[in-house]
Amino acid sequence: MQKIKSVQTEENFPESVECPLCGAGAQLVEKHCPGFIEPDTFSIYHCSACDTQFSMPRIGNNKIYEYMYGRAYSHYCRYPKEIKKAKDPLQYLADAEPAYWAANRIIQEMGANRKDLRILEIGSGLGYFTYALNQAGYHATGIDISESGVAQARQTFGDYYLCADVTKWADKHKEEYDVALCIETIEHVDEALPFLQSIAACCKSQKAPGGGGKIIVTTPNKSMYPSEAVWCNSLPPFHMWWLSETSMRYMAEQAGASVGFFDWSEYHRQNRFTVRMNPEKTMRWSEMPFLDENGYAIHPKSALYKYFATIPWAKRIGKKVMRIPEYRIQGSRGIILCAVFERQ
Ligand SMILES: [Zn+2]
């Protein structure tokens, strides 16, 4: 089996590097943040010009997806099966993940009867969201750079998917879509700004006859945490960015778009959304390495644990026994940042 290339730890870390998002000087905040794959470590930099945290070195991470999809480690891997059984797949996903709840709400607000909306999902992964949108009557297409992800999506759900890079896609599909969706994907991409600019190019501008489109981008929300936090996010290089509202404003300006942020107040009222730590307290990073150097999950959960985790009362007792503190999130800001761009 081919090993994931380990990142060699350097002893000399520059105190300042150029921010890969805005080009300003970014400062070293952490030399040895654990990596997604053991025993790699990454350094973390903060750019105060665009309030963005990023990991160094910027290495490719496609192998991780092949492991995650191929061995079904990700919790997303259980959705394809369950969604095919669901009566209303879109509602099922909206109930399961806040990012889908927000995206569904934004699309609905564009017009309840607008089933003619053309939707492009960038980073469609195993395909369930694009499938759910089609089942709800929209015309949705999913693109992804993972060949195995697209192959599995096509096999499970049909011909809604293509293996494609959004930059090349944008050349052929300029201003074609009413909605461009990028759910929990931008933090995985090395060059976030050109990526967002390509996504924006696929979407109708506000000048388009019949009205403009919306570009919906979700990512872990740095703006929820105090400035001392280093990386409350999946570890690098799986995630390479920790983006804030200011990062999104910078990208909007560069893409010739306006940006607004989804208001989570109603979601928080309805869902009693909790996290396992207090975002107001300082913390360094929130996760542990996930894969060993051969790409196997480090702490695979037992079948029994997985079974009990699906039963609400067992989950509640388990959390009490393990004494995991939980904090209820309220108000308009969520732990997911959902930015809505409109091209001018
Ligand atoms: Zn910057």
C-alpha cells in the first residue's frame, strides 16, 4: 500500500510568511499543531489583514479523501444508504446537518415554487445533497475532483455527477446557475480565492435577465472563537484554512461580489444546538489526529458504540458518564459560517 507522505518537521519556522489568501504578512502562532495523519505536524499562521488562520506547509491531500471514502471513515459515508430510504431526502439532510439546513432555507427563500432553479454543487463528495435536491424537484448537478467519490455517487444515485475541477468547469459554464453551493469544502482547497472566483463565475450575476443567483459557501467559523484559539477545525492538511467573516468579506471584494452571513437564530431556537466545548474559552485545537501513517483510523469506534450512538437516551447517558461538557449556542452566529455571495 502506498503511504501518505509524511511532512518532515523543520526546526526553523519563519516568524512571518505571505498570507496565501490576501498576500499580507502573516504571523506564526503555533509551531507544532498535530496533523490529521499521525505523526505529521503543521505550523499555523494568522493573517491579521484578512483575519485568517492557515496551515503550513501547503501540501496536497487528495490521498486522504480516497482513504475517507474508500474505507467509509467519515460520518458522511452513512448518509447515502439512509437517504435512499428517506421519504423526503432533503428534509432528512436538513435535519441531520446545520450546513444543509441553512442551504435548504436559503434556496427555499429564493421562491417556494422555483423548481426551475439550476443548482451546481461544488465538492459533491458521495453525492447525497445533489441527489436530495433533485428528488425535491430542482435541477442540480454535482462536481467533485475525487474520482472514487464521483464513481460511488453515480453508482448510488444516477448521472447527476461529473469528475471535474471547478476552474475548468467555470470556463464552459459561465453564468449558468441560479445557485452555486459549496458545503464544507473551501477549507480543503489549497488556493481558496481562485476557487471561490471560479465558483462565482458559474453563477448568474445580478444584471442577468430574470435575476441574479446566490453563491452559498459554508465552512467552520473562526469568528465564533476568541483570537487565542489556534485551530478549532479538522486538522491539517485535511483542512488547510480556518476562515472568518473578514476572510469572506475579503474574498467577496476580490470576486466582485457582495456577501451576507446566514442568521442562525431560528436554527438555534429550534435545534438546541450544542458543542462539546465552550467557544468563549480559549483553546488551542479541538481535534486529535484521525489516521495513522498507513491511512487507518486511529481510534475506530466499536460496532456496539456505533449502535448505541443512534439511540437518543443511550447517547444522553453516555455523555453524562463521560462527563463531556456541552454548551448551548444561541444567537445569529453559528459554529458553521454560511456566507451568501451575489455577483454584482
Ligand atoms: Zn490575509
